[in-house]
Amino acid sequence: MAHAPHNPPFRAELIGSLVRPQSVKDARQRHLAGEIDGAALRKIEDEEIRAVVKLQERHGFRVATDGEFRRHTYSDSFTTHGITGLKEGPDLGGQFSYTDAKGDVIAQRVPQIVDKVRWAGPTNVDDFRFLNSCVTTALPKVTLPGPAYVHYRSGRANISRDVYPNLDDFWSDLAAAYHAEMKALFDAGCRYVQLDETSIAKLGDPKIREGLAARGDRWEDLLEMYTDAVNAVVAGAPAGMAVGLHLCRGNKEGHWQASGGYDDVAEKLFRKLTVRFYFLEYDSPRAGSFAPLKALPEDKTVVVGAMTTKSAELERADALKAKVAEAAKVVDLDRLCISPQCGFSSSVVGVMNAAQQEAKLARLIEVADDIWGN
């Protein structure tokens, strides 16, 4: 059997975002109102990041993030801020809005490509350097949105044909921007990057497929296109940088965008992609069964997203262990880890308080230690 390393990913993992402290949310509002400057905002963020890194290390996590405390939403880290040629516009008739269990809808805006895509400079380097200065025992991780984000949300109609008559050139320019960002991070000492690819898993949802077809896209074609795009990004990662892929079906303030298992995307997802480890949403029935993991090659690892961040309710340890045990019927236990299904606060608005989050973090470590030991 091929060896599946765990350094990273680790047996207990965090996806990225953590519940924003009220001091950070208040400071951001004051900054937007012009009451404090950027330096004052950053000082408050620095204090809270130091504290949350200590929290992660105190609980025994071998990986640490800055909680994405400097971001409004997960895509701020690169797609909407790290490249030129992009602006945001109104959503496409609501096909890709978020819906919760009660049917409430959150409308979305979409990115539009209006000029050549170029790297806008090191968007995450200063933030990484600060995170790196805070850790003592954990490996710092930087999260970046996956490359399919723009096309999935916008469609070809919102990628200027005047600028990009050939869509392949758009993908090439976008990959080059990622390569530049990853090199800048690597040069600053970063060795662990997670791509948050929220598009591929959604292609299993019939509702999403209908919406894509209505704008002229076959989901099968997009699966090929998006896996090509991820591979192009990963190909440019510096040697020595670990790159993992996180997939989910939308996670915004307890709302989601899609349902459906990994069945129809598994072959491309696990066999075509060159990434070596995956963070997979598995906290609810909307993610389907573990059967698609049969396509996972023996040298790849799955981090089972068994814990939910869409609810403050604390899972029982035996329930989390049962999910890992179910996954282990398909994939050898040595090639499994455990995590939440997504970040705890993909935008500044979360669904739980800091104490509830900490209870979940402690439970995650407890379960990982019980299953795999230290």
C-alpha cells in the first residue's frame, strides 16, 4: 500500500475561518465609517489573531490559521482582491442564491471579468508573516479560494469576450496569478496552502445542473474544465509546498447552495486531480454516502468533514467516531483524518459564539486522539 503522509494534513484539522470576535467586527464597522484608520484596525485584528492561535495550540491542533479575521468572506483572500480585471455585479437571476431549510434565500452578487487577469501583488504575504510569528508548535495554513469560483458564479457571459475571445487564455492568466501568489507565500515561509473549491461538489445537484444548463453550460463540461483549472494551479505550487483541496456545497450563515453526493464527480475529483489530500463535507445527508471514496487512489488522503459548522449543537463523540468508522469501510483508516465540514464563519456573520466553537474544537481533538492517538 502506498504511503499517505499526515504532515499535513493532520489527524485533526481546521478548515480555515473561525468565529469573528466582536472586537474585530466592531473595529471593521468603525473603519468603514472612517472613525479609525487601517493601522488601528490591523492592531485589533493582530491582538485577536494572537489569541486565537494560542487557543488552537492549547487544544493540541498541529495546524493553525488566523481564523480569516482580516477577511469579510473567504473569497477576499485572493479572487476578489488578488487579481486585476475583476469587478462584482448583480447575480444571475438568483439561480445560485443560498437557501436554508426554511426556504429563506440570500441573493448573491457575481464576479465579472472586464479586463486582463493579472496578479495584483502579494495579497496574503503580510498576513501569513504575522500568523507565522504567532505560532509556536503548529504549522500555519493559508487558505485561498479555488480557481473555478469566477466562472462558476458568473458563466461565460460575464467574462468579457472582447478581453478573452478564447476562454483558455482566461484560465491561463488566472493560473499564472495563483502561481505568483503561491511563490510569494513560499518565499515568505509558507509551506501549507488549502484551496477552497466550492464549485465541483455542487455539480452533483440537479437544481444546480438545471441552472447551469439554462445559461448554456453542461455540468459534464464544467467538471472537465474546473478540474483542469485546479490542476493548472497545483502544477505551479513550489516544490515543498503542500496543497490540499477543500470542497463544500456552500456555507454562509447557516445557509447552503447545493445538495448531492460526490458520485458523479468522483472519478475526476479523485483520479484526475493531482492534489494529494481532500477536505470533504460529510456532516449531513446532503453530502451523500462514502461510496464515491472507492475511487480514491491508495496514495491519497481524505479529511472527513464530520463535524458541522452550520449549527452550534455539539456533536457526541460517538457520533463523530461512527462517521469515521463508516468512511473506513471504504478507505483505510490510516488515510483518513477528521475536521469540520467547512470553516466556522465563512463570512463575518457566524452561527455560534466563541464558547460553542471552542467546545467543538475540543471535541474534535478528543475524537482524533481516541481514534488515532497522538
